[in-house]
Amino acid sequence: MRANRAGNDSGIYDGKVHLAVAYLGLRDLHADLNVPDGISNRLREKVTHEDLYDTWKLNWGGDEEAAHWSKAHLWQYLEENHLLRIIVVVAGIGPRAAGMPELQFGKKNTWPVLTDGRVSWHHENISISHVVPEAFDGGAIAAIRTGDWIRIQLAENEVHVVCRKGRRNGVRVATTRELLSRPDRKRRVHEIARQRLGFVPSFRILLDNVSSADSGVSPCDRA
């Protein structure tokens, strides 16, 4: 996926695998921001013990004894020792889907953000924004689900979803074709289109006539 980025030194993040907490549109995200630990709790319900242990092992080397801990114990240990890597993924807020509203987290989120929209400059961590193609246009970001492994490579301006099969033995990134072939991707795009119907007709007409983020989000020339 291609994107613009902003934030801290890429060396802190490059090569590290993050666990995705995925949202379609802003409603569910805002709901989680309004409760303590809403984002992390969403991940905790979906993530497996294997996900927690294997990402820790890939990122930091892990501890063989921890393979036998309970999921709750492992989560607590990783969280308390700042070893839990999370990335918030917000799809469906690009220019054609929603007019690219600005994501504002305040101090309620200090994790990296990946989105087809834009992120407030007040955000305290890195933001990977303006991902194209946006989810509404069928882009791969629409296929990302909570619990997916995301590898960040800021030095190359790349973000990859890690394949589930065989990932304990290393990292194999999913191809764009693999992401686009996920069976629930079309359902997610349809959900974004359904949310878009909540806008007044005049605004939807405006959204239909703007270009994508990589073209500057400008009025399309219909002449």
C-alpha cells in the first residue's frame, strides 16, 4: 500500500510487526475512544495467544517460558513492559468515501495510525495516511481486519500485511492480489458505501466529483 507518512524516526518502527485494530468509518472508533482502553480491549477480544507470543518473538526475541503462560498473563506482561505493538487502522474515510475528515485522538491514542484519510498533526505517534487506493474504491486497506499482523517499513514508504500461514518461521507479506481476494473485502466496501448514504445528497455529489489522494483531492474535470 502506498501512503504519505508523518511522525517519529522510522528506525523505531521499521521491520517491527504490529497487531491491527481495524475500523470502518468513524462511528465505532469514536465509541472506543470514549471509553477507557476501548481500542486495546477491541484487540484483546480478537487476538490469540499465538498472535501475542509470535509477534513478541519476532520483534524482541521473546521468552520460551512465556509460550506456556495464559493469554491474560501474556497480554499483561507485554503491556506493562511496553512490548505490545498495536496499529490503529481506519478505512473508509478517504476523499471519495467521506471527504477525508481529520482524525483527532487527543491523548487517547499513542499508537501508530494507518488510514486512507488524514490525521491531526496533534497525534503523538506516527501516522501513515492518504493510503491509495482508498477503501471505497476497493483498495487493499479495506481488507485489513482486527488481529492482522502489519509490518511497517517507513524507509521504503511501505506497509505490509503479513500472511498467517508459516509466519511463526518468519515474515511473508501478503500480495495485493491475496488481500483483494479476501472473501469479506467486498462486504466491507459495501458497508463503507452504506455509511456514505448517511450524507446529504449534495455532499455525496461533491464526493463523486473529487479526485483521489494521490491526485491532490481536487475537483474532477468532466469536460
